[in-house]
Amino acid sequence: MLTNESVKVRSLGEPRFPSPLKLSTTPGDDVADFVPEGAGILYDIETGPGRPLAEPVVFERAGPRQKLFFDPAQVRAAIVTCGGLCPGLNNVIRSVCVQMWYLYGVKEVLGIRNGYLGLNPASGLEPLLLTPDFVDRIHKAGGTVLGSSRGPQDPAVSVDYLSQLGINILFCVGGDGTQRGALAISEEARKRGMALAVVGIPKTIDNDIPYVSRTFGYTTAIDKAREVLDCAHNEAKGAPNGISIVKLMGRDSGFIAAGATLASQEANFCLIPELPFRLDGNDGFLAALKRRIERRGHAVIVVAEGAGQDLLASEPRERDASGNVKHADIGLFLRDRVVAFFRSLDMQANVKYFDPSYIIRSVPANCEDALLCDHLARHAVHAAMAGKTEVMVGVWNSRFIHLPIPLIATGRKKINLESELWASVLVATGQPARFGV
Ligand code: F6P
């Protein structure tokens, strides 16, 4: 259960240095204000029947502090991007570098190459020196100029290397695996009495980080997925009994599939990891698809990669370098089952299969994600300079907050089947609420 104790943010020590930012402490003077320690954002803003007012859980509000833990002249920072690609990585790198240089006057910002691998000197991957000139145009491109990788490194080796480089602030951009790695590095540094601020920035197109309303990359992913669904719809309508199946990313959570379904309004079925479903039987998925084809002559199916895994072979699954279970391919499985099903009925079906996964996540950020990346990067820089550590910046109830990494590294955000989001998907698709389960 979330408690005020569990949302408490760790700090390296008493902030003593005055911030160089020309901000105010007086509301109403038309100058943006410092955020005082103790400023908070409510976890739950809802009230009403069935929701008695209890002691509120309050997240720490992010933002510029009047006093800093670090003397900017003594700071050497580094940034690392880990895990799969995600639209906006270069925006974050750019904004962190620019904020460090121009807001705080920190001119030593290193880019660690190829994820945590670059924190192991045995990799031979020398860090890059990031300057405003170097990062000037990088946000126009997808991918990450630093490169990325999956998997942890020995935290003792990473901390040795960080101290050899003289790094006292480390920004870790990534999902839950990356944040677990960040925590291990921070714990190792703490054990050694090293004042290292470790600040996470939440990245994943899957939008599955708990206590974060939206991770960067998610809306770009929906934008791109919507284009595919629109094409899939054209294909389905362009042939008698046309059936388009679109597989989208979403390892454990169906946010991309649900978001794209709503944005395009062209999907007739949306299958996500949170919704168990059966294929066979009168209330199964295939029978529902047949009824749809008989009624309308075409259908578009969106399936998230983590959906229906229980329907596939049950032998123990491999894990990727980040420790995630590698899913079997539900998209191809579904395609084959749909083809076989209509063949068994001797009924025509023109099945088209789309898998745009890597196209969706390797593009540059859209406007909304570009804005989010800039805000997250700026708040991460403020947090680090104030000496916050083992902390991730996030957005919650439309405000930027600090979250202790241990809190978010343990679970995943999932679609609640009773939520407005899922209710809207059911309306937009017209699919039954359940397929036999
Ligand atoms: O970033 C998360 C994600 O998009 C998942 O949905 C997907 O399972 C994973 O990345 C795939 O990444 P890769 O193929 O690089 O391991």
C-alpha cells in the first residue's frame, strides 16, 4: 500500500549553496518561483461516495530549489540511455545538457555510451563530452546518439568507473529495468560514502511505469500506430471479408494498443495482456470475429505483444538481458488461427498481417513528447542539483513530482478493465467485454 513513508525521497545531505537561478520566492511578482521543500502533490485527487477522505498520500513536488547540495563549479554529470529505443531520447539528452550548461553553469556533462555497458571500462566505450554545439540538432532524429543496451553491469565496476571519471551526478534514462540498475549503482555509491546523485527519467513507449501518468515516447507511439491502423482499415475494406491484424508493442500492459484503438477508431477488436481471452467456443474470439465479418464484411484486430500468452506453448520462456520474459509471438499465432478457422468453415477471408513494432519506437518524438522530454529533463536537473538521489522524476495529476526509485522499480502500471479508458475501447471497437473467460 502506498504510504507517505513509501513516497519519501532520499537526499544526499543539507543543501548549502545558493541557486544561481534568478527566480523568486514571492507569488504574484510575475517571476517564476522556487519550489520550497515540503511542497507536495496529492496522490489521489478524487473524492465522493465510496471514497472517504483519509490521510492523503503526498508526492514531493519537483522543481528548482533555492538551495543546492552541489556547488555548480564542482559538478561533473553523466547521462546514460538504456533499454529499447523510444521517441524522445535525444530530446532528453539535449535538454539535460542545455539545462546543465545554461541554467546552472555546469560545463562538464558526459554521455555514457551504449547504456550501462558504457559504465564498464572493459567495454572500451569512451564517454562523449556533451556540449550545446554537440546536442544542437540531435532532437530532430529518432534513436539515441549515445546508443543503448539492455542488461545490468556489476554496480561495483560502474561505481569505480564513475568515481574515476569524477562523476557526482548520474542521469539514468529508461524503464523499470534501468531504474533497478540505477538503484544498484546508488546503493553501491552510498555504501562507499560517495556523494553521487542518481536521478531517473522514465522512458518507455509502453507507458507502464507505476505512479507516472505518462512516460515519454508513448504518444508518439500512438501517433505512429494510428497511421498503421488507418492503413490496416483500408486493407481490410479493400478485399471481400478483409481481416487486418496489427501487432503492437506492449509487453505486459496494453496502453499502446488501447491508445491507438481510440485514436484511430478503426479497430474492431483490441486484445491486451490484461484481458484473458479464449479463441474457441461460441463466446470465444473467433466466433465473435465471424459474426463481425458476416455483419460488416471486414475487420481490424489490434493485438498487443503480451496478450494471450497463456494460449501459446507453455514451455519455460527465455528472458532478455533486462530480465524480461520473452513472449511468444501472439501476432503470428493469431493470424494462423484466424486463417485456419475461416478455412475450416469454408468461408472466404483475406487476412493481412502488420507488425510495425520497431518502426513505431525508432522515430523522432512528436510535439507532445518533445514537450514532456524537455520538462522531465529540466526537473531531473533541478532534482540532481538539489542533492535528491535514488529518485525518478515523473508527472502525476498534471504536475511534476519526485518518486523514490525503490517504489517504482517493483511493479508495472496496467490497464484497469473497470477504467474509463477500457470502457472507451469497448465502445470504440464494439467488441464484447469478455471472450469466454
Ligand atoms: O520498451 C518496451 C518495449 O517496447 C516492449 O513493449 C517490447 O517488448 C520491448 O520493448 C522490445 O524491445 P527489444 O526487442 O529491443 O528487446
